[in-house]
Amino acid sequence: MQEQDGRSEKAKMLAGELYDPLDHELVVGRERARDLCQALNATREAEQDERRRILRELFGSGGDTVWMQPPFFCDYGSNIELGERVFFNFNCVVLDVCPVRIGSFTFFGPGVQIYTPLHPMNAELRRQQEFGKPVEIGSDVWVGGGALIMPGVRIGSRTVIGAGSVVTRSIPDGVLAAGNPCRVIREITEQAGPQPGTVRS
């Protein structure tokens, strides 16, 4: 639907401005994503070709290489841009009313949730409109199971987010961060490969 300024509700949504979530174009977009997620989540492990077809159709980019362990859920899918070989474990959720950009070789543990939607504090306005802030996650990030990533957050490349963390503010490159709220614990200095004195199991 076009408003008086000529912009659709979808355009305002993607720009992080107040928009009407019941706009017909947006409802159709969410229905598309829900149908695709339902089809994805019904696939068996042997149906890898069908799973890949659905992933290509669901995501804005990266569906050709994403490593997905269903079930997975999202709002639109088309607003999710993935680098090469992103991995989602069981039960991940991405609410992508604003763009979600994820770099290559980033891994998500089970139950990770990424949120971009926000709602006005004013109750009357909240009944009719919402808005969002984009999320950006760098390359080679590892997000532990059950972590929550809030709207507007940026997580730097090569960073590790501890399981169960609630990430309410941006986290720099190359650090270990954890907690509620998530805070930087230390820089990551480990070199690639097994460390001296460690046991491989």
C-alpha cells in the first residue's frame, strides 16, 4: 500500500520507521515465509535437494550454501542476507522486519533468537504500528545455544557469544562475550588448531 509520501509500508519497515504490520503486502510476505518454513521443517534428512530448494527461495541471499538443521522460523526470510556456509542448529528464530546480515562461516547453536522488531512505548500507538532496527553479525562468529540478539546490535567478526547470553549492545571483533546483559570478558588470543596441553575428544 502506498502512503501519501509515495512510500510503501514495506519501505518504511525496512528503513526502521513506524509502519503498519497489517498492511496487505506485509501480511502476504509473512504468509510466504511461514509456508516455506513449514515446508522446510517437514523435510526429512534424505530430502536434501528439496531442503536446498526451499532455502534458496526463503532467504534474500546465502540459501545456496547455508547449513540448516530444522526447525527454523522467520518473519520474512527475504530480509536475511547470509554469507557463505552459515550454520543454524535446531530451533533458531530470526524476526527480520529489518535487514539481518550475517557473515560467512558464522555458527548458531540451538535455540538462538535474533530480533529486529521494536514496539512504541505509547500503548495507543503500539496497537497500530511498530518499527525495527537491523542486526549485523560478522564472519566466523560463534553464538552459543539459547542466546538472544536484540534489535540494532552489531557483533564483530571472530567473536564468540556465550550460551544463554542476552546481547543488548554491540560487541567488537575478536572477543569472548557472555552474560545478561552480554559483556566482553576478554580478547580471543588462541591460535588456530589444538592448543598445547589440550586433549582432543
